[in-house]
Amino acid sequence: MDIKPLGDRVIVKALEAETKTKGGIVLPDTAKEKPQEGKVVAVGMGKTLESGTVKPMEVKVGDKVLYGKYSGNIITTKEGEELLEMREEDIIAIVK
């Protein structure tokens, strides 16, 4: 997959949802929550400001990030892989 988002867009691969609770209860597929954590697989050049300058992206490929539960749009690659496309502002934090 070779994808290059435009502007301040980011492509994120969602990490798998938890299959067990902290108490050890196994969750069925219908009870799993939508993941809010993922790995950045591609980033754009950055946001173009009104002055014409480009503000560089704070996230980079390989970063593990947190994002809002309903952030982004799901896209499917030719290989059948589901990825999320979102703006950098939809990312809440970088996980260290």
C-alpha cells in the first residue's frame, strides 16, 4: 500500500479492541467497543495557513495515537485493509 494524504490529513490503522475485561471476562464481538487507539501509517505535508506558509505535522509515521470514538472516515485499500482517514486536529494525543 502506497498512500499519501493531502494537507493536514492522517491515515491511521486502528489497533484491535480488547477481547477481555480487566477482571478476565471474555467479551463477545457485539460487546466490543470501537477502538480509539491506532498507529499512524501515512501523514500529509501539513496545514496551509492564511499567510501561505505550511505548518508541519506534529505526528509522524509510526506514532501510536489516541483519537475520538467517532473520528475519521473508514477507507478500504485494494488489499481489503480498513484504515481511518482523519485530520490531525482529530487526534487527541500521541502515546509514548
